[in-house]
Amino acid sequence: MPNDFNQNMLNTIKRCEGFIIEDEAFKKGFSEIYPFTTENISGYIDFFDLKDKSLLTVGSSLDQLLNAVLFDCKDITVLDINPNTKHYFYLKLAALLELNRKEFLEFLRYKDFPKVFKDNYQVFNKTLFNEFKSTLRLLDYESYLLWDEVIQNYESRKIRNRLFSLDEERTSVIISCNPYLSSETSYLETRNKIKKVFPKFITCDIEKASLDRSYDNIWLSNIGTHVDLNTLKKIVDKVSQHLNIDGTLLISYLYSTTISTKYQDDWQEIYNLDETFKIFAEYNPTLKDFLGIRDFRFNFDSQHDSVLIYKNKKNIIT
Ligand SMILES: C[S@@+](CC[C@H](N)C(=O)[O-])C[C@H]1O[C@@H](n2cnc3c(N)ncnc32)[C@H](O)[C@@H]1O
């Protein structure tokens, strides 16, 4: 029987060849890695106290992790259903350590790069990869084996289209949403800080996860926009048991929504804010909005995104 890594390596190769692999991630619609976040993390990161605190987050793009590192979070666990999340972390980490910000973007960006309506045929460029792959090998041998096999043997556009989501914003949006990419200084600061951070990875469906510790912050990304409200409630009931006193839980990221947004019947359930506040009443959550992805993408300032947040306040005994 192949072990988990070998099985995943075989599955990843099959995917590069164009086969569909019906694993758990595929069944949930998340067999593709997100190359970059699709959230305005810059908009919500200040709502969380990350400095010297712990974080449990989902996110195969690893941008949640990289931004948390810049904000001095050192104890990070990434839980994601996508089995290549850990391997993508080490590829992104090796690139961050060895490439400058321009090369980092050239190596990882694809859609609308270097210009809008262009695709970057130099994505996962072999020559650039060969320049830093020895670092990847030192960081994590399995990740090195996987990416070396893939990048040496498959056309870069096939790797990008078959392993990664096409849900990728333009460079200007990605830079605005990610503090770690917002300037040369923050890129280099993240590079320095990450040398002292050793994240843990859990590959599983969060609906089935059994956690063995607690965290100061938990980020559920926008899983809430992909599941029904009852399922999200079950996830929140479970993970909130692992939220420390005074900890903060990001229940869900919501696109183009503020507290006054009127629900329309064809939207996902979570956007029905009356129902959402009813089902989460015991958590007394707050909805905080900020510049949204569409505000950046189209230069609007009327399409704010929001995060639904629960704060585990200490019981005050009077
Ligand atoms: C909802 S997706 C969308 C991308 C996200 N907005 C971002 O910026 O990263 C967020 C992440 O959740 C993961 N995910 C989705 N459903 C999951 C589940 N049931 N258990 C664990 N991870 C899940 C996906 O693999 C993906 O990496």
C-alpha cells in the first residue's frame, strides 16, 4: 500500500496528466490549490490579536499564514482539505526566502500577468525553480520531491491549470489584499520573521476534524459561503470549543456585503444576514466591513466585504 505522501504524489502526477482524482478534496470542490488568497486580508487582519498568539487557519494559498507571520504570530496550524497545502507552503516559502518580490510574483502569478488579459507562460519557470530548489530540499524533502517531479516533467501552464484554481486576482488586487506583498519592506520583513516560525499542517475535512488543542485565533475563511448554515453552525460549534478565552473566531468571510445589504433569493444562505444572526445568536457575532475585492478590482468604493466574528469573552462574575 502506498503511504499518504506516495499516494498524493501519484494523484498529483495523474492530475498533471489531465486525470480527475476523486479524493475527499475533489468531492468537496477543493481539489485545486488557491495560488493566492481571494480575500482582502489587509481589510480584516487588524481585527485579530496575533502578536505572540496562536492561529488555526484554513487556506491552501498560505497567504493567511504569511500575513499572520508578518503580524508576529508564531504558533500557526493550517488545516485544509487540499492534500497539497503543506507542499505549496514549502514551495512558497522557498520562493520567499530565495527570490526577490518581483521574481516571487513572476514565478507564482498566472492570470492577468504581467498585464490584464495575459496569462503568464513563465509561471513555475524551470530555470528559476532550479535556482532555488536546493533550499526547498532542505526545508521539506517531500515537497521538494513533489515539485521537482512536477516542474521538471510537465509544461508550466498544465501544472498551473490542472493543480491550481483559476480564481486568482490581478497583481494590484493581490498586493492590496496581502500585507506581506504590499511593499519590498514588508516582503523582506516576512522573510526574516518566517525563519523562526514552524507551522503545523492538518490535512482533513474540517467537518470531521478532531482538534487536540486550543488557539487564540481561528479563521474559517469563506467555507461558510460554500456550505449551508446548519453545516457551518456545526463547524463553529466544534471549533469554538478550541478557542481560548479572549480568542477571536472568523466565522466567515462574506463578499460584497455589509450589515445593510439586502438578501436576494439566489444568493448562498449565509448572505441572508437575518437568518445568519438568528442561527449564531448564542455567539452574539459582529459583522465588520472593509474595502472589498471588487472595490480594488473595479475601483469602486461601494462593494465592501465583511467578516463575521465571534469573540470568546471571559465571563465576568459579579
Ligand atoms: C473556501 S476556500 C476559498 C479561498 C479563500 N477565500 C482564500 O482566500 O484562501 C478556502 C480554503 O478552504 C479549504 N476548504 C474548503 N472546504 C474545506 C473543508 N470542509 N475542510 C477543510 N478545508 C476546506 C479550501 O481547500 C481552501 O484552501
